[in-house]
Amino acid sequence: MSVMKITAADFEKEVLACDKPVLVDFYADWCGPCKMLAPVLAQIAEEHPEYKICKVNVDEESDLAAKFGVMSIPTLFVIKNGEITNHAMGAMPKARVLDLF
């Protein structure tokens, strides 16, 4: 499965109502650490179909970023059954991202 770009319009359906754990990456196209994290998330998405990996562009979805209290990027949230179960900030290696689940 590939990384899915999410907007406020489809956030509830694609993230909150999803039947498997979802990792949401709040990012921006201009962000260096976000660019470093992108291939890690793509690899996890391909190797772990039991998870759903989504991205939210904070420049395009500022209200959604504000709702989640995103103050720096990248910020990752793991959401299971509509509830935030973990979160982290900054670029990190694959093993650390997987530990969030």
C-alpha cells in the first residue's frame, strides 16, 4: 500500500474510521526533515499492509494541523479506533517509527 495524502474532508473516513492503525504524518513540502522521513514512511507502507500511512500537508490543511496541536514538523500521530495512541516529532529511522505502533 502506498502513502495516502489526506485532507480535512476525508480525514474522518480515512483515519478515524479506519479498522487498522493509522500513522498520520503532518508535513510540508519545504521541510528538510519531512523530506528525509518521506522514503522511510513509503517503505513502511509497502512492507506493512497491517498499517495505513497518511500524510497531511500543514500548508494546505492548517485547520487540521491546529486541531491536532502541531507546532513543528514532521509530527507523527498513531491513531487506533479513532483515538491517538502515540505521537512523535522530527525525522527518525524506520525502527523508531515502527516502535510508535
